[in-house]
Amino acid sequence: MNLAGVLCPKPWIFNFLLASFLLFPANAQIAQKTEAVEQTSFSMEFAFERPVLLSKAAKKALAADQGIADVMKDDKLSIESIPRDWFTAAEVHLGPRNETDLVVMGLGISLGPYNAGFWVLRPTPQGYEIVLAVNTHDLGLLDSSTNGFRDIETNLPTLNQSYSDTYKFDGHRYQINPAKQESQSARASDGTVPATSVIREEQKVLVSGNSETWRLEWESTPQSVCGLENELSASTCPCSGFTYGEGGLLDLFRSTNGRETERLELTPFFDKAFADQEGAILQRWEPQEKDFEEQQSKAFLAQVRARPLVKVMRFADYNHDGNSTEFFLQTGVEPCGKVSGIVVGVTAERSRLHAFGTAAHPDKPLVMQKREWEALLKTAGPTEVLDWSCGDHGSEIEIDLVLSAANGRIQAIRREFECTEEGNRGKLLREQIL
């Protein structure tokens, strides 16, 4: 045995071992960097991969958002007392690598059934500023960039279609891609709508002293729902309010002086009442009591089709702010033909089209039976409205709503009562602020 070779290894062996030890930390760092690839796709359906706590500066920026500020004011919250479960956040790099930005999503606030509030925050010498605020289902950071910052894409799926927008950085904030915006709301030079869309209804409405045109528009020719071809099923409870209806993808457009200014997708607000339902449903013709008896008549179909279209946008002041800039929209049917829906429009505080919520949850659409909305319309309250009575479909509890509106904000409390053996209202079980 060459003992000298063992005790004093050859130089090349020593160099090999030394190089291996020197490279090990570098390889470990590479592995760590690979594991730490930052998240670029975000969805309301999934938890953020590496959530971070929001600093006071980030919370201060979010508190400047009007919707968040309203809730904080109602709940008497300070920036320091903002609940931790209101938001989830992730660190990203939109531009320079030495700048750490934030993507924030609402959890306990600004969370709807089909979309959530997303905010993109950029650091400044004063703290943070919001460079993008949008309600959407998904948000992704693209590889492409504008003015040194990554482009952002949002996606909002509906029953059988998905809508996406691309936002580009203009040097100060993210703005929707003009080309994308024009393609989505394309109109001919004479103001007509594309051949594929169908206007259902147009109404004039006065908003802040300015005359606007609001338009309900199907994205394509609507299909019959609870239709004339089957009078028997059209008259059943599930079709209440939708009898002789039509369905499809529905949008609400808003324009001033012939220029389109806003679009709100209405389809996501609708319940799926039927297995084959694809989109929103509007009643087209109003049924009459004599229809069931005359349905066998050869002239029946022609007579019904000759009736005027049901007016959907009946503007009224549901939130009692002194402005009739909203309307009730049926979005579903509760058991035994109870028509339910939302109120859509604008307010003095929220100038963009939206589904009305409550003071406690302004970003969550308030869904109530039509007669409950009508009760609120008649009085600013408080008014008690029976929602579900003892024995209705075997119910062992009775439910009512206490509704009121002040300064344009709706208050709603849901109360549940025990039912006695005689089927009468018993003791109060619980209350919930809606």
C-alpha cells in the first residue's frame, strides 16, 4: 500500500474536494431560489402560495379605497384595528428588482359570489399607493411589460364564457388596454351595436343632473326560457317571474352623449334555476290569467307575441338617497314561486354601476325577495318584513327582515324565531346583520 499517497493525497484530489465544498453553498442557493419563485397567478378560488402580513403603510393605502373606507367608518375601525382576515397579500416584482410590490385580495371584505377585490400596491417614499383596483375572479402578471412594468391580465368567468382584460402601466397607474377596451365595446361609427348583439331595452336616466342612456343588451340572440312552446311548465313555480322569458349573456351599458362609458356584466348575478340554463333570464312577455284556457287556440302564440315587452329598468330610489338611479333585477326564484333579486344602479357615493349591498357589506350584493325590496322602497324604515313563515315547506323557524335606509345606505337584519307547536312565532333564536 502506498501509505504516503493515503496520508498525503495527490494535488488534483485535494483540488477536487475543495471545489466540491465551495460549490455546495452555491448549489444550495440556486435550489433555494428555485423554490422561492414568486407567484404570478392569483385566484379567489385558491389561497396565496406565500402570503405576507400587511404593514401599517400598506393598510393605510388600502384604507384610502372608498369601499374599504366606508366599511371602516361604519364599523368605527382605525388603520391599526383593521382585522387580519380582511385581506391576503403576496410580494411580487412588477418593475425594478429592488422594488417589492404587493398583490392584495379581499377575504373578509370586498368579496362577492363570483369575484373579489384585488389591489396592486407599489411602494413610494411616503408608503404605498394603489396602482390598480379591480373586482375580478383571477389576476395574473404577464411576461410582457409597458413602461418598465409587467402587464396585468384579469379574468372573470361566467356560465359559458370568460371575460378578460389587460392592464398596462402608464407611468403612474395601471390602465385598461385601449385596444382591448375598444374591441369589447366596439360600435359602428353611427353608434349601432354589433350584429351579434341584441338590444333588449333602453332607458333615459338622470344622474347627477346629466342625462344618460342605460341599455340592457344580450351578447347574442337569446334563447327561450319558460317559453310559449310549453305553457304548462311556463306556469310552474320555478318559472315565476320568468314566464315567457328569454335567456343568454346579458350586459348593462351606460352612455352619455352617444359615448359608451361603462359596462356591467349582469350574468354572474343570476342563480342557475334550471339544469340547462346558460346565463341570465329576463321575462319577455307578461302572462295573463286567461292564457291557460286559451293556450290551445291557434291564435294564442300570436296574441302573446303581440304584447308589449316587459319593462325591466323601472328606476326608483330604493336606498332613499334622493336619486332614482337604480332598478330591481330578478335573478332567481325561491321555493313556491318567491321572486328574488338584486338592485342595480349608481349612488352618490359609488358612481360606477354595481349591485347594491348593505352598509355592513357594501361589496356583497344584497339578495332579497321582490316584495322585500318593495317594502324598503315604500319607507326608509325601520320596517319588519316576513321572509319565511312557520310551516312554509315544513319550516320549524320563522324568518323576518328588519330593513331601513339612511343617507343612501341600506341596513338589513335577519332574525330567526322558534315556531311553537301551534305554528306561531315563538322566542327569538338569533340575529344576523346582512
